[in-house]
Amino acid sequence: MTNIILCGGSGTRLWPLSRTLLPKQFVKMVNGQSLFSLALGRLAKAESSSKNIIICNENHYFLALDECQGKDASFVLEPFGRNTAAAIAFGALSVDESEILFVSASDHIIANESAFKAALDSAKALANEGKLVTFGITPDEPNTGYGYICAAEKIEHGHSVKSFTEKPDLATAKQMLASGGYFFNSGMFCFKAGVLLAELETHAPEVLAAAKKAVENAKKDGAAFNSILRISPADMDSVPDISIDYALMQKSQNIAMVALDAGWSDLGSFDELSKRLPSSHYYSAGSAGCFVHSPRQVSLVGCEDLIVIDTADALMIVRKGSSQDVKLIYNQIKAERPELAQIHTKAYRPWGSYEVLAEGAGYKLKRIIVKPAGRLSLQKHTYRSEHWIVVSGEAIVQNGEQSLTLYANQSTYIPAGAVHRLENRGKSDLELIEVQVGGYLGEDDIVRLQDDYNREERGVYSFLLFFTLFYSFLLFFTLGILKFPTMSSLQLNFLCHPRAVLCHPRA
């Protein structure tokens, strides 16, 4: 059996805990472990000989790779998401058609792993009979955050399926639960690769054709397993943006369902999070029913049924029962403060991490950790200079024509435009403080000349895309000026500050 682990996500429903570059499956929120790590462990216990194919955004590859140390895993890297039908097809096209596939998300939590293994065994039996198997979660409340499966008659190892219903309103959800036979749609599936591909050929041939083309054209690295398949942006753009439910499951007559009652949740809202995880300690005076997630000490006075999510650079307070509306706040943040939607003050890179400690007009202070054998790209910056001070470890520095070895309390100054690089050849982490000074301190002020992590192509792609779009828009706006006496604020902002409108973070 091969596990296809869907590892997408954009950080919208659990902001500010989750961000675009650190979606919830990588946040270490369960006893110091991430949901992705828990998923890998759960799958290994359920089927010790199974292999893993991780479908994820290329920006999350190194986050996933760190979690997969010592595990048999291959990767399909998407430049951007196009929903689950294509993602699952990529996985199915990567294995033999006789292989049984178990498809699951990387950000779900399952409390009863024994019950999960029993349900998976039943699903594999049905998959061996040629069925497309879905997992229905025994509902514990009427919930408007999930789709529903209506089960039909019992069959050996499970049920046949009567219908699927998308996320209902509360009245409909209550009615469905009262009538019986309804289950939450978990988004987990089990089938033979060949059966899935044949069903896609029948019900969604455009998805299958685009997926085949994307896989055929993909850049391949590594061996058969522990390999990397990189889908190109052009091929990904041609893939239909549709879920596996819409593309196939709601059309096929070859569906079976296995019921699962194992303490499952997709942790898709802060309400769900507050039910499944323990609250941080907080002081209370006249408060009740509150949930706090914070690294700092929080005190609540006269508060009821509040959820408090505190991070280093953002605070979210939401009343229980309203957390599905967090996405409305997220959309405002994304429009007005996009950096808050995209990244935490601490960001992870293939070579280690950096954390913004302080920033203001014309300066930014960072703590940088470089892992053993880690090396930053050979790079230069146009608008900023940098001052590096080593805190611990041994830093190998290229600064222009100089090659330096720096130890604790030693430093070097890197002027704007200087070609430079940082490397850790030691056996322990290298820690340093970086002080940036300049007129523009955005993470996209970087020209990458050499890179150990094969990020050059994306940088060139972003560079070319930026200037192509810039001159196209400039022509458009010039014509607009000739035709219309008044320009919009967006047009003026673009002409004066194109970086503010088109920004490609590439740190």
C-alpha cells in the first residue's frame, strides 16, 4: 500500500497560528509535534510496510522533508494548488496500477488509532474488490463545516453510498442527523491506482489528461522512492481546479463507504481546535468557557466563551461559534498587511531559520540559525547592507572577494551590492544576529547567483514574470492615461511603487 498524503493549505482558517508559508500541518501544536508528523506516525503504525507520496507546494518541501527523516517518502511538488482531483491523480500516476492507495490529508487528527487501523483494513478489502472507498465519520453533532455522505445498504466491510451533500446550513444538518444514515465526509479515500485512473477517464477525462501531461513533463530527481517530481507552473495552470468529490466521487456508481468512529477532526476552525487541544494556562477572574493558545501569560476578566490565539506578531480573539468567520478577517489582513498573512516572525528555510526580533524605519534585526552542513545561496542585495555578528558556532563567510571564518563575538559588514554567502561546516547549529539597514528591507530584495536547493529557476521565473507584467501593465496604464484624465489610486501606486503591487518573496 502507498499513502498519498495531501499536504496543501494556505493558512486561512487558523490565522494567525497558520500562515501561507507555515500552514497548520507544520505548526507544532500537539505536545510539541506537528499534525504532519502525527499523520506519518499514525500511517506507519497502521501499515508498517507502506510507502508515502507527499503532495505539497514547493515552498513547503523542506518543512515536509525535515519531518520525514528516516521514513520512506517521495514528493510531488506543485508550484501552486489546483485542488484535490489533480493532486490525487499525480500520486496515482506515480505507482503501478495494481497498487492500493490510501489518500488522506496531513492536517487531520485521529484519537483512536486502533479504530482507524480497523477501518483502513476494511477499506483495503473493498479496494481489492475494485471499489472507490470513502471514509464516513460518525457525527457527534450537526456541523456546518463538513460535507455529508448518505449511506445506503450494508455490504461486506462497509456500506454502499446513496448520495453526497455539500456543507449544509444548520437546519439541514440537524435534519440529516435526525433522519440517520448520514456521516461527515472525511476527505479520506482508498482504491487501486488503476481503478481511480479508469474512473477519471470516464468521469473527468480533462483532469486525467492534464495530470498525465504534467507528470510526463515534470522534472524528476532522485531514485524511484525518496524521489522528487516537480510540476511546472505552465502544466499546473492547465490542470482543472476541481476537487475529487466534484470530479469523481459524486458521479461514480462504484463507491463504497467505511464508517469511522475514532475521534477524527480536520481541525478546520478554532472551535474544533478548542475541543481537541488543551488550553494554555491563563489567569481568570469571572471568566468561563474560554480557550487560550499563547506562549505568553494571558489574563481574562469577565470573559465568556472566547478563543484567544496569540502569536509574536498578531492576536486573534473570537467568540466560540463564530470561528468559521476568521476567513473574513484573514481576507482583510491579506489585502492590507500581506506579510502577516504570509509568514510568521520566525520563518523556516532549507538551511535553517530566521526570526525577526525588531524592525523599524530603515532597519531590521534578525536571529539566524544555520543547521550543520547548511549553506545559504550565493547572493546579493540591491537596497540593503547587512552586519552579521556570530553568537555561537563557526561561520564560513564569503564577503565579496574575502573568505572569512568567524567565531562567537566576531562580525563582518556586507555592503549593498556585495556578493556574499554564509555556511555552517560544524556539527552544531550556527547562530548569528543580522542587522539590516537600507531604504527597502523586503525579502524579495535578493539576487540569487548559486543555490544548493535548486531555487534558481523559481527566482528567474519570478524575475521574468515581474518585468513582463510590469511593462505590460505600464503600457496598459499609459493608454489609460491617454484616454482618461483621471487615474485610479491603484494605477498611481503601481507606477510609483511597482514593488508594492507585484511582490515575489524569495528569501
